[in-house]
Amino acid sequence: MSDCIFCKIANGEIATNFVAETELSVAFWDIAPQKPVHVLVVPKEHHSNVGELAFANQAALVDLIQLGDKVASQLSTGSYRFTFNTGAEAGQTVFHAHGHITSETPKEQLV
Ligand code: 5GP
Ligand code: ZN
């Protein structure tokens, strides 16, 4: 979608602070972090929410969850939340499917 900010981030049109990438997904730091660790995981293919992604492309959904888990284990102690807001009244503001990885316990706090 030409006017979608996460499509533009995923295809490199808009620069961002990337954390990781696979063939199907990207992970990058949230621009307005709500927790010490706050990363978004986003499918490269445009779907407006996680449910639509699940029905349209199961491989992309599984890849998204796997990437989120990997990023969470790299950046946090392993205790994290994986949140998908669906619908404006639930707080969704960007209508390109994305999961929030949030954690109170970044890995570096251990050392
Ligand atoms: P939602 O509220 O839709 O679940 O989550 C959208 C998230 O995207 C918000 O946490 C917001 O801070 C983040 N966000 C919105 N625009 C940008 C952007 O241009 N770059 C990055 N890195 N994050 C963004
Ligand atoms: Zn999009």
C-alpha cells in the first residue's frame, strides 16, 4: 500500500532503527517506546491486522512470531509481552499488522 508507513519502513523507503530481518518480516525499535524494550515486528506483506495476516499467510504469521521471540530473547531476560492491538478502540493506530515486543527487563540490566 503506497500510503502505509510500515510498508515504507519494511521496503526501506523510510529509514528506521532495525533490529532484525527475515525474508518475510522485519523488527525495529518503536519510535515512542513505552517500556525499556519496545520493538515492533512487522510482516513485509501488507495486511491490516494480525487476524487478517493469519488467514491470508500462515507462513508469514509463524515467521513473525518466531522473529519476535528471537528478538525478545536477544534483548531481554526472556520475560516479555507480545501484543497485537486490533481496531482503533483497542489502541491500534497503524493499520499494517504488527506485534509489540515489550519487556521491563533488558538483558544488560543483568550484568
Ligand atoms: P499500535 O498503536 O497501532 O498498536 O502501534 C503502533 C506503534 O507504532 C506505536 O507504538 C508507535 O509509537 C509506532 N510508530 C508509529 N509510527 C512509527 C514510525 O514511523 N517508526 C517507528 N519506529 N515506530 C512508529
Ligand atoms: Zn502496509
